[in-house]
Amino acid sequence: MTTPLIDVQNLNKWFGQQHVLRDIHLKINAGQKVVICGPSGSGKSTLIRCLNQLEHHQEGLIYFDGRLVDKNQPYLQEIRRDMGMVFQQFNLFGHMTVLQNCVLPQMRVLGLSEKLARERAMQLLERVRIPEQANKYPAQLSGGQQQRVAIARSLCMQPKVMLFDEPTSALDPEMIKEVLDVMTELAQSGMTMLCVTHEMAFARRIAATMVSMDQGCLVEQANPEDFFERPQSSRTQTFLAQIL
Amino acid sequence: MYIEGRRVGVENALIPARAAPPPASRLAWNRLDLLWVVVGVALLGAGMLKSQGAFSYRWDWSSVWPYFVKTDSLTGQWAPNLLLQGLMTTLRLALWGMLMATLVGLIMGWMRNHARLLFRMVASGYVMTVRNIPPVVFVFIFVYFISNQFMPLLALDQRVNALPVEVQSFLSVLFGPMELINNFFLGLVCLSVFSGAYVTEIVRAGLNSVPRGQAEAARSLGMTNLDIMIRVVWPQALRNVLPSLTGQFIQLIKDSSLVSLVSIQELSFMAQDVQVSTQRVFEVFVLTAVIYFFICFSLSQVFAHLERRHGREH
């Protein structure tokens, strides 16, 4: 059996006295698509933010690509580079154009020349279908367009896994589809993906594994068919009943 | 479908677009404004008529002009006199003061947001101290402390004297006459430390105005902390605080007159000098005020231009 790309062992995290992640175990293989769902406040976002150490955990081990992920590791920046992340609020750099947003990290982190960085940025902007917006500023774009730029910007770093933290939750309903379409294509291209989302139809379409969380615990992990048709945990059943 | 009791459907024709009504003008004068002006002028005129005799000042500008430019009695050449020398010192104080206050503000502002408690305490102690002491008191304490304790250690004038003549003349373009370098340096440090505290607060506000997500996104892309600061956070912070920074820089130029209290020979100090020797209080200080106004006004125009270019239109 191959070693998993991401291996989370016995992860525990507290915010002050609040125990927000409790004994999380999770393995993700290269190419696998995992969707995490659960009620708000259940620790989904915190979990994926621990993977690239935007949040620091107190106990447990996280391995990525065979390397230990820890806030004190000198190679933490390489790990973050190899884990693309897409945020609920897009977080495009407001003072730069779409193109500059995609070019800057390539130049500063990958050390590419500006010419090469521009070429690759344009390729990816075409892939997310907004090359014509390249010279606009984020505030001039719709939420859906911004989120697609954010995906392109992450892909510019040639990540080994993409983490999505509720990428469609801040979008107007008519823009959700364009973002999900891009994500579906990304899934089909073989990218390893870990998504926190409430889009259950999308989850069912792309996920190899469904994970549900509640109160910091990972309560169920199953393939989509079993997860949606025969959920074992009562918490998963309650959650699904509420949102489906 | 019904909206407000009216049936709206595909068969209804669209209401054609109409031109907007003309905007209500707030810039034009109206009769009421004219009335106010007339009343104001009438009152002023009446007051002046009444006080005739009491208010009779003979303006004499001619005795002030020579203090700008004098003719050297030996060579017959033109040379800057006290007021122009003072103006140059004020400009140098303003320029270097802005740079140094910004430097102090950047470092201290960064420290005020730092995770390390010691840094936060040092920076907030600095800001609290400066903010809660009257400027005049601050200037006296600071300058006499520095000039007695610190300047002898630095021995700036002796070091400058040891330099080649070309270097000295270059330095005098930047910092003014070399024989007054101790004096100038004293005023500059005082002004920078004083204004730096206010810039610190502006920097802190600027850093806090940039959403956390910006730095998080940069971090998730693998950028270094330094890159995140320089490329992502600071440019946006600067854009947000440019108006307050303009105000603070103008304040700094005006505050530079405070160091005249401790014999730094800038414009206000020279003006007092000239006032004493000419006895023309109004002429000298009206002129001084006009000069300050133009320096500050030009600076605010420069910043207004910068704001338009890098402002929040995006």
C-alpha cells in the first residue's frame, strides 16, 4: 500500500479552553477527493487550516508528502506552497490586478521570471475562463469571478493538493455554478482535493470520500453512496436531514 | 406576478428609460449667500469706521526684505540672509523629519502589533509618553537630555570636521551649514521622535485596516513573512492611511517651529530674531505665516495627487 499524501494522526486543537478538534484521524491519497461537511462550528475549517498551519495544533501529527507538518519546520513555506488553498472570502490582493495576483507569488516563491510567470498565469486564467479580466482589479469583478481567479492563483504554484474552505458560501446563488464547474474540471484532471462545502450535489458528483464532522469530532467517513443513502452516525443523519 | 397591486408580465411593455432630473446644485451662489456677504462686509466696515484712530498701523515691508537676501559688503554678491537661511533649515528639518518619523513609525507601528509582549510594551510606552506630554515640555526635556548626555558621546561636529572638504560641502547641501550640524541634528531627532509617535499610531491603524485574509492568502501561497509585509500588507495599509499621513506630515512641518524654543535656527527662530532687530512684528510674522502656508499647502497638493493616483478607486 502506498503512503498517503496527507496523513493526520490523533490531531487535537484548542482555542483557549475550547476543544475544537478532537482526536482527528484522516488519510488522503494522491488523487483522492475528500469532501468534509458538518454543521457550522464543527471544526471543518479549522481542520484544513491546520493542514497548512494557518492554525497551529497542540497535539497530534500531520504528515504531508512524507514530511512532518509543524509550525517550527524550516520547510513550512515549501509545504504551504505545495498545498493550494481557496478561501471563502477569496482573499485576492486588492491592490493588484488579477494578473499581478497570479504573477507575484510565482516570482517571489517559485523564483520564476516575470515573462514565464505571466505566460503560466494566462494559461491558468484561461483554464478558469476569465483571461479577458486579467488587467482588472479584484473589486471590479463579481464574487464568482474573484473566486475563479483565487483558484487560478493557487494553481499557479503547482500544488500537490488543493484545499477548499467553503469556496461558494460567500457567493450569490447564480455564481455558485461557475465556481463549482471549475472545481469539477479540476477534480477530473486528477488533482487531489479536500473540500469543505455545503454543496451536497457537487460533493456527490466528485467525492471519493465523504467525511462528516460534529463538535470537533470526525463522526463518519464513507464513500458518497453509503454516506448519503445509509449514513451510520445519527449526527450525520441529522445534518443531512437538515440540509438536503 | 403582482408587484404593488400592478400586474407585471411579459406582455407589458417595458417602461422606457428617461433622462435623470438635473442634480440639485450646492455649489452655486444663491440670494441668501449674497445677503450674508453684504451683512458681513457692512459690519466689518462699521467696525473699522468706529475704531479709526485706535487701529492705525503703518505697514513697512521694506525693512523686512533685506533679511531674505543681503548684498555682501565685501564682494558685492547676493547671499541668503537670516530668513532664507531659516527657511532652508525648516525645509531640511521637514524633509529629513518626515523620513525619520516614518522610519520610527514603521518600526514602532510594527512592534505595536507584534506577538511579543515586550515589543508591544516598548512601543505603546513610547506612544503613551509622547502623546500625554505637552510638546513644549517634551522638547525641553528631550533636547536638554540629548544635548547634555548624548551629543558629546556622538561628537558629530568633530567627525564631520575630519571629513574631506568635498564631502563636507555635499553634506551641507543635505543638512545645512556644517558648523551648525550638532544644532540641526538635535532639532531633527527631537522632531522625529515627537512626530514618530503619531506616525506609529497611523501605521498601526493602517496595518489593522488590512483584512487578515490578505496575509493568510499570501502565507498559504508560501510567501515569506517579509514578502507578505512588503508586497501585500504595507501597500494596502499605506493606501488606507494616506490621508491621515498627509495630515501628520503637515503637522510635522508646523511642529518644526517648536524646536526654535531650544535655539534651532529654523524659520520661526530667525523670524523672532528679525522681529527683534526690525521691530516689525506683523510684517515679519505675516510673511513667516505665508511661507509656512505655502510649504504645507504644496505638500498637501502633492499628497492629494498621490491619493488620486493610488487611491481607493480600485
